[in-house]
Amino acid sequence: MQDPRESSKTEAIIEHATAKCKQNGGQLTEKRKKILLCLTGTQKALSAYEVADLYKEQYGQSMSPMSVYRILDFLQEQGLIHRLQIANKYISCMHITCAHSHETAQFLICSNCFKVKEVSIDPALISELRQNVADAGFVFASQQLEVNCLCEDCKNL
């Protein structure tokens, strides 16, 4: 039996995601909802193939990787998930049910198990980093900051 808190959290995620998609002129179809729930149910980043496997495991239906990629692209455009460039994997936004805007996404990514933590970083530090990058003659290719790390569990292996 599902924990009532989890059920309430799931309902809040779907309600917010549906409203956000509608506001942006999109629609959160049943398959899109299920893919989103696959990602919100894990703390690890997942590849499109891993999402397809999880979708089949949880819902008993197969979905082609190409369909999963299209859905992931849609969810990313809606600001509901993030694509992690370092790992070429996806994770749900930790601020998925928040109504206010957020700073640039910052991710700590375990290079061993792909557990991901979205963290807030002082805007002054980001500004300093931008300046250092500019001083070196570069510009950010992405506003998203990803840091390759080892999580607490993996560092002791």
C-alpha cells in the first residue's frame, strides 16, 4: 500500500506539471505523466534507456527509446526535468512543485552510481565564476553547473 504522503506528493507533482504545461501551451499526456513519475521516484539520474526499462517495470508497457527521448525533451522544455550533460542522463527538478523562479541549476553528480543532488549556490559565487570564465576568454555553453563527485556511499568503496 502506498504511503499517503507519497500519494499526496505525487498528486502535487502531477497537478503542478499539468498546470505548467497548460500555461506553456502544452499538454501533460498520460505517457508523459508516467515518464515524469519514473524520474520523480528516484534520486539517481537515468538514461533514456533506463527510463524506458523503468516505465516497462512500473507500468507493464513497452515504449520505444525514441518515444522516451521525445517525452524527455518535452519535459525538459517545460522545466520539469533536467538533462545532465556530464552523464547524458535525466533527473527531475527538485523544485518541481515550486511556483517561484529559481537560480541556475547546480548539480552534484556521483560518477559511480549517478546519484544526483540539486543544490543552491550563492549567486555571488556564480557571478565570480562567470567573470573568471570571461577573463579566460570563454563563455558558458550552458547555464547549468554540473560537478563530477562521489557520493557518501561510493567514496568508501
